[in-house]
Amino acid sequence: MQHLRHHNKNFDIAVLTTGDELLNGELADTNTGTIAASLANYGYKLRCSLSVPDQEKEIEAALRYLTEHVKVVIVTGGLGSTGDDLTARAAARATGQQLAINELALEMVHSWFRKRNRAMEPSNERQALLPLGAQPLPNRIGTAPGFRLQKDGCELFFLPGVPNEMQAMFEQSVLPALKELHPPAPARQQRNFKLFGLPEPKIDSMIPYRQLPEGVDVAFALDYPLVLVKLRADGDDAAQKLDRAEAILQPLLGDHIMARDEETPEGNVGKLLSNANLSLSLAESCTGGLVASLFTSQPGASAFLERCAVTYADSAKQDWLQVPLPLLQQHGAVSEQCARAMAIGLRHATGTDLALAITGIAGPDGGTAEKPVGTVFIALASQEGVHVKRYQFNGERSKVQRMSAFMALEWLRRFALRLQN
């Protein structure tokens, strides 16, 4: 943080999150990411972020430091009614003010309980104990009001740590205040490609950087097993620059692009199946219903998804999919023969256009020299016949499962695209 010491404040924004659970690994800090993404949408940039424990002196020290170096501090956490909720006390100390019951904040707390016909605990009144100069901020979801303070030309906004409360209050109270303080510049525009089947170094080698319009930046991120390629540009002509960049990259990366921007691979595959009037049934073993979960997380899955079976045990494969016992005894549940029989049995039982089956060893146990952990068979039955392939995926159990599910999506995507063409 020393690089901030001589920095001109301009309109720098910082986030301060509080909570022991953020520093001991019990909870992940999602608030900073939510705030940063929202700020970026309106043309603001987050200068830095800090996390401190539920200790009054630590919170006070962080507030003093940040108010010296940035123009706006957004604080989340420590506004509850329990003994470890110390943010208001620390804010009072950092700004040299006394704590007192704020009547407007107290009415906000009482009102929350009245509207829900619930009795208020005496400890909830602590949530109205604010620095004397504080301006309360309404919380429509939870009991704790937020508040706003000023110190040495720095604006401080204090919000609850509960993510949905924080986000609602940030959008309702903080963003409008920021726009008044400093009208936003045109937001940096971004286009996202979500690619499957190519490693990041290979994608990087395929991008003709010198041909891209000047001012277009390329960044990479990983949402396993997807590689995200992010194109970014500033200025009034940012959209035109990004259009030209997309036109250059599309022919080079198109086969591997499963989704763009806010799209999801499962949503796009579902649309392809629906548009092709293809019905689908699923039989999952090692993925435990992950493919079905991906599809049904999107609206409209009923247009193509007929049924899903988690046939985890050999008995389920026999009873539901009519996989012969001698086949299981001879080749095992994780085999090309079993995957083929699962897909055939499923399609026979359902009459769907497509029947997809997955069986494998996700680990961490169960592997052998012949079939190590990560061995997965995928089978797809259609009127054209049955296609089966063996894969060897790497990584821990959740990665094997996720890769298997996305490979299944890719099979279905390619099948539907082939029919289109």
C-alpha cells in the first residue's frame, strides 16, 4: 500500500471489508467484487481494497489510512447488534466524534420490525448508535441502517456485510451520491469470449495482437474449464473498436467459443437444442446430475430436456437403463461398453432424439492402473447411432466432474451446430 502515499486523491475509491471470517478462510469476500463490478459499469475505478478483522483499533487505523489517500471509502461489515460489530465505534474514533443514538436510524430499525410484526430485541437499538455527524442510510432488507460520514474531504459510506443488503444499499444510496460528487466518465467497454477446449497459452498464440485496433486491450481469466478472453476499450469509439476486434478474432476462435458476455454455455446449448427441435435425456453417474443442474439453472429447459437419471450404482444402471449384469461384470461400470449400453437403454426408455450418458472415476479413490482417477466415458445415442469416447481428465474430484459436464455440453453443442449447417 506504500505506493498510495504520495498519490493525488483525484477521485480514487477504496473498499474496506471487516470481519474475522474473511481473514480466517470461513467466508470469501464477495462484496469487493460486487462493488468493483458495479463501479466499472458506471465508469469509476476501484483504487484499492483492504480487509481487517473485527477489532476496533484495526478498523480505526484502516479508516485513518484510507481517508488520507483516497476520495471515497466504502466500508462493509460490523453494523450488526452483537459484541463484535464495532465499525460504528471505530468510525467515531477515526473521525474524532462521539457516539450517540441517531433518532432517524432508530426509527429505521423500529420500522423494520413493525412492518414484519416482529418483536425487537433491546440489542437491536445498538444499530442506531452512530457517530454524531453521521447521515443514516436506509436498509430495506435488513435491520442495520448504514451511514455516511465526511472526514478531511473524504466521503465514507458504511454498509452491512450481508451481500444482498450491501448490494441493495450500494445501488440505492452510494451510487447516486457518487454521481453527484463526481459525474462518471464513459465506462470502459468490454466484450467477453468464453472458450472451451483450448489452453490459455494456445489461445494467446492465436491472437494477432498487431492487427487489433489501437486501444483494444486483451486480458485472460479462468472459469474452469472455460478460458475467458476479455476485450477492453475506452473512449467514445470504444464500441466500434471492439466490433473490429471481434471481427478479427471470430474466424480464429469461433469453433471454441461456447458463450459471449452474459451468455452461459448451458444456456446457449439449450437454445441450440430447442431451435433444432431436439429432445434430450441424460444418464449421469460420476457427475451426479451436474449436467442436468446446469441445464435446469436456465429458463426454458423444459423445451428440450425430457428427463434426467443419476444412475450412480450398478443396480441403477441395471434397473433404469437395462445395462446387462454380465456386461458390468466383464467390463465394469466405467467402460466404453457400459457407457454405450447406458445411452442405448436410456434412449430406448425415453424415445428422445438424443440420450447422453456419462460414467467415470471422479476420485479421489477408485482408480486403477488401467483406469486411473479421471477416466471418463461419454456416450451419445441418436438416430445416427451411438458415439462413445474415453477421456482422461486431470485434477481434483470437482474438476473432473466439471470438465466431464462441460465436455458433455460441447458434444451436444457440436451435434446441434452440425444439424444447422
